[in-house]
Amino acid sequence: MSYHHLTPFERGRLDTLHKQGHSIRTIAKELSRSPSTISRELRRFKDHVYEAEAAHQQYLQCRNQVGRKGKATHELIRLIEEKLEATWSPEQIVGRLLSGKLCVKT
């Protein structure tokens, strides 16, 4: 089964139906979603009133933080740029970094 996230339209519809007092199951049928999906979405805002726009903004913010974090520091990037400008090849830079003869932490 393929899964996909709620769209802004679905969140807006969920918001409207929830404020009208519809049950989670009724909202789920209306949106052709699992009641669990609706329940989890509403539970994310259990301390506040569910707002579709705020929910979507939170989703986008979390979505931007997904994935592997980079290991390159600003200092390392600056060092690499300096060596590239000095016509070092990427292989030379990597070799020197791995051999420990270039210090990135100073």
C-alpha cells in the first residue's frame, strides 16, 4: 500500500469538519483516509485548537529537517574552497585531509 501525506486541502477540510463536530470516522470517510490518520493529525494539536494552516506549516518545518545531516563545518568548507582556488584537485584535498596533514579544527 502506498502512503502519502495530507494535502493542505485535506487539512483544511479536516479543520472544517472537526470544528463542525463531526466524528473522526466521519471525517476519515469524507477524506478517504484511515481514522488513525485523522486521529494522529488531531492529536498533534491536543494542547491547542486544530488549525489547518498551522498544521501544514508545522508539517513543512518538520519536513525540512528530515534527512541526513551534513558533516561539513563552515571551517571545512572554507578550507576546501581555498584549496580549490589554489588549483588543488578534489582528490588531493581528500588525500591530505585523510592523511591528517591538514588541520580543520584550528
